[in-house]
Amino acid sequence: MKIFDDWRCLPPAARGASVALGNFDGVHLGHAAVLRAAHAARPDAPRAVLTFEPHPREFFRPQDPPFRLTLAAERATALEALGVEILYQLPFDAALSYLSAEAFITEVLHDGIGAVHLACGADFAFGHRRGGDVALLATRAEALGVGLGIVPAVADAQGPISTSRIRRLLQDGYPERAAALLGRSYAIRGEVMHGDARGRTIGFPTANIPLGRHMEPARGVYAVTTSIGGAVVKGVANIGLRPTFGGTESRLEAHFFDFAADLYGQELTICLHHFIREERKFESFAALKDQIAADAGQARSLLDAAPPKKP
């Protein structure tokens, strides 16, 4: 997949695509439906996505707590897995935020990337102060000779599948339900950093990954997997503040079963499969060690009962 961060002066091979529009945070089943619609309408054209980085909400409300399901690299990986060949990942800055809806259609979509077809959800809004909607897009696309498909929301028995719904499921401790809406296990990708090494002293060394701009799922213990050297490795992880040690910054700490290699500096994708228990403070290291052993046993049982696929 080719990634472009500008719509101007693109090479000929990067123009003339059938383009799905949106933020695509999470790349869930609803997003996949928009991608399929874009391809089905023009199967002869390259498959493309136009999105923004950072997410517009991050730009306008930087004081908000982190809310992203997928950061840029994770989103790109998920889109590529769905067959996307071109990703227009436009920097969302002050200049772009002031671009009118009309100018966005004409300058970016038509003159810039030369889209031959567009697809989006019915609630897609764009341009300065979100002044453009699908009605405007339909009128202007027709005038410019560009095809357009408005894709209805994908829904299940509980309602439309959306990024906000998946966020709530993860914040409530239901990674399995979130996975059903994503079409894959929810994962957090990050670099393994040096921690305080306390886990090693009690027999449970951990890989420590800051959450950074990822949203924080329910604090507590999870059965997890990652891929190391092409192999699926099972483990148990805690997400939270580590109250027994007086932690003040939430992070993910994962202990992998039957694994002892040095992971510092490596980037890992940690898949959350099952929520085991809420995070809590223990009276002693001994009590914590006993609980971690119990958590690890439960995580092994859960993962062995339904072996996860490669992340």
C-alpha cells in the first residue's frame, strides 16, 4: 500500500482511484462495508482511502483524554489487510480546517487526487465547521462527473456498528464483543519500554508499553497474545496505574508464557482477548504475586480453550 500525505502533485499512478472517505478509527465492519462499496462500484480503479492525521477531534480538542482505537500505523495496517492500495493520509492542520466544503470537493477530491468514485457513510461531514454533508457531496460529485455511493450503517441486533460503540465496549471490559464488531481482536501497538523491573523480581517479567494516544480500555487484567518472530505468544497483561506500587500513569504490562527473550525497543501488537478482573491494590507483594499466578492460570485456560489466530 502506498501512503501519501498531500493531495497536490501526486504521481499519475496515485490518481484515478475509487476512494472511501472517513476517519476510519478502528477500521471496523462498518468501515469495511464502505471499502467494499467503493471497490464494487469501480473494480477497475485502484482501491483507496482518504483520511486525516491527526484525527480532527485531536486537533480541535487536544485537552480531551486519548480516545483513538487505532493510531496511524495501526490503521494503515488494518486498511492494507482489507485490500486498500492507496492511503491519502492528509495532515489535519489549521489550513485544512479552514478549507470550505466546496473547496474540499473541488481542490482535494477532484483536482488533487482525481477520484473517479467516492464512497462514504450517510453521516459523513467535511469542510470548514463540518459545513459539507452527503447531499452537497452528491450534487457536486454529479456535476464533476464523479461517482458516489452512500453506504448505510452496518448494524446487528444491538444497533449500528460504530467506533463510539466499540469504545464503550472496551471501556466496560468486553473485548470479545468489541472484536465481533471490529472483525478482529482489539489490539494496542507500541514500543516496549524499560519499566521498574518489579515484575522480574517476583517471577513475572513484563513488557511495558505506554498507552500514549490510545484510548484506555477498562483497567484490569486481560488474557492477551502477541506475535513475536512470526509465532503467536500467549500471555496475561494488566492495564492501569499499578496501585500497589503507587503508579500515576496508565500503561500496559504484559507477561508472556514460556518466553524469556529481551524485548526492549521492539514494537509489539498486544491483542486483548478476555477481561479477567478489575485492577486493585494489594496489601503486600506476596499477595500480588499469588494473584498474578492465579490470573496467569486463568489466562492460559481461556486462551487454550479457544486458541487465537496470529495477530
